[in-house]
Amino acid sequence: MKRTLIKNLLSSDDGNYDILIKGWVRTKRDYKDFTFIELNDGSSLKSIQIVLDKDLKSYEKLTEVTTGASLDISGKLVESKGKGQKWEILADTFEILGLADNTYPLQKKGHSLEFLREIAHLRPRSNLFSSIFRVRSRLSFAIHNFFQKRDFFYIHTPIITSSDCEGAGELFKVTTLDMNNIPKTDSQVDFKQDFFEKPAYLTVSGQLEGELFATALSNIYTFGPTFRAENSHTSRHASEFWMVEPEMAFYDIFDNMELAEIFIKDIIKDYLETSSDEINLFNRFVDKELKARLNHILEKDFEKIEYTKAIDILQKASEKFEYPVSYGVNLQTEHERYLTEQHFKKPLFVYNYPKEIKPFYMKLNDDGKTVRALDLLVPGIGEIIGGSQREEKLEVLQDNMKRLNLNEDDYWWYLDTRKFGSVYHSGFGLGFERLIMLLTGVSNIRDVIPFARTPQNIEF
């Protein structure tokens, strides 16, 4: 008999037919003449109840079964006599696939998130984390679906790169050199003996390579892992994270903002329609304002203000900020959340930033002082999207690189796109984990990625 997933049994319209399921024991209750087992196979937040009669063959072996054990159950799907469940299974046979001893750490409910991070290899079996990672899977599908429906091409950009897209220098180095015997020439590392014969890094973004394809295919997107060697211990930063990065030819900054708004609302709408069990769990146990906040984002048009206005609002605010506000500073999370949660009470785009605080590739405005950068700020998170209209003029791009002491030879391929049929174009980057935090109410990035990579943490 072919195995049936529990989620399909729970949504069944009729019963009284034979089934086979496999899964892990969540709870077990023994009575005089029968045993109840709640079995979960990960396909759904909900488990299904198994009724095992004492007359079953090898019934006595159930004494060995505890929470965490895995079972193979065959029987009949029938209407449940208990409350709160439509169906249950009357077992005909069972097989113990794997026992769990008394050290199994998930035998009780109510474990702290800190404790569960220490057992990242087992936390997907908990209700909270199984829900988070089912949602992560669904959101991945929804993202691909959004772009594919709009004639975007999915491009795989390199994970190993020789360029620093952001210019921040927080890169993980990739090398095959012997760390105990590094070859040197004139006190400098001799990269000619390394695998690529030049410094190589894990990428912080697929944007620059994405731009190359946008200037050929018009609309593309990347969706993959990125890396940043930033020694940050905040709840919003990880050393390995996933980015969604569309790049669009013939889009200006306002086209870019329009797409970003449609994108966020489309993903939230899909989530609300497809993940009701998980949303109800998050709304009850993680963030009681979650549903209301997500519906509020759907209902409101996103605000658009220039950076100078944002600074003016923050300077006039009665709020006492930890980080002082002045023209030319990067907005901190506290500033972003004040703007979205207290002043505008909805998501907003902040755009046209001072060129000194933004990367070299952003389009210079006519004032010569600001660039066409944008950040999308949302309640509960702060910045969730960063993007810009890209600089399409070769000479301006070269001037920017000189100002930031970037070597043109390292970016010759990027500059070529400004020599041969250059066009105005735009793009943005979405931190996938921050999107999951927004949609689940979970406040720590370590809890929305399967195996968190943060400073001093590479255990799993």
C-alpha cells in the first residue's frame, strides 16, 4: 500500500478506507484496553490520532514507544468520536521504525528559543519550527511564481566572486593556500599560487552579475545564498543569508518602487491564503498583532518620501533615539521603525540618499549630491528592501569608482555594459530571512533559517 501524507488525510471528504501512514510520535496515552497516539509526519502542523486496540498483534511492544519514536501504521480512516478532530485512524498493524530513548529533548512543551537553537538538528520537529520552515518553503515557491508570471528569467549568479559589490570589505575569503605556509612575495600573499591566481571571496550579492543579464534579457531575478563577514551579534544579522534580487532594464526608480510594493503585497496575499494553520499558531504564540499588521500592509498604499524629509521628521520627533540623527547618517532600525510604526503607521519608501553613504553603482541625481537609492521600511522590521536605479553613464560610473578608490580593472566586465548599448535600469535586494520574520512575527533571524551562521557559530 502506498503511504498517504497526514495533511491529505486531514482534508479528506470521506473515510472508511484503508491507509498507510508513517511519522513520529508527538504524544502517547495508555488506557486499559487501548492506546492513543498522536502521529505527525511534518506535512502539516496538525497531527492525526491513532487508536490501537489491545488485541493488535505485538500490542505489548507499545510499552517501548515514547515521544519521538517513528512508526509505520496501517489501518482505516474513520470519523473521530473525540472533539476537535474530524478523522482518526483505527490501526490494523503497526511497526516500530525507530525508538527514542529518554534523552529525547522534545518530550515537553514550552522550550525556550535559546534552548531550541542549541538543538537545531531536532528543532524542526517542534510545532513552531516545523511551521516556520513550511512557511519558508511556501514563500520560496511564491517568490518564483511572482517573477515567472511576470516574464522574469531566473539567473544563477556565482557564489565565488572576485568583486565586492557593496564596497564594505566584509567578505569571506576563498583560498586553497596552506594557512600554515602561506606563499609570499615582498611580504605580500602570492596569489599566483592560489587556485584562482587572485583574491576570491564568497559573494555578498548577485546584483552586478544580475545587471549583466538584465542588459540582455530585460527582466531577471536571482534567489540564492549570500555571505557577509560582519562581526555583528544583533537579532537581524547573519553571516549566511538568502537574497532575492530582481534587475530590470528600462525601469527608473519609481518603476522599481512600484514593483517592490506589488511584490511584497503579492507574497503576503499568497501567504494568508495558503498558510492559515501556521499563521494562527504565530498569531497566538509569537505575535498577537501579526494578522492585523499584515492585513494593514495589504490595505495601505506605501508612502514615498525623500531622505531629507525623513531626516527632518526624525529631528523634529519627540522620541529620544539612541543614535543621533543628522543629514548624512545611515538610518538605524530605531529610526526606521519610528517612521513606519509611529509617524506614518504604514510601510514607506525612503529614496534619494546622499551619494557618500551609498555604493558606487547608484544613479547620480542632477543635484550632484544624491543618488537614486531606495529603502523599503515596514512596521515591525524596519528595512526589508534596498535598491536603486543603477548608473548607466560610463563616465559617471568611472568617477564614482575613483572617488571610492575602486580599481577599474577589477570591474572591466561591468563597465563594458555601459559601453555597448547602455540603458537605464534598476533593481532591488530583499533579505529573504527578514521577509520571513515579517510574515511570522519571529524576531530573531537565527530562528527563520535552518542552520544559522553567525559569529562563533558553525556547529550545525
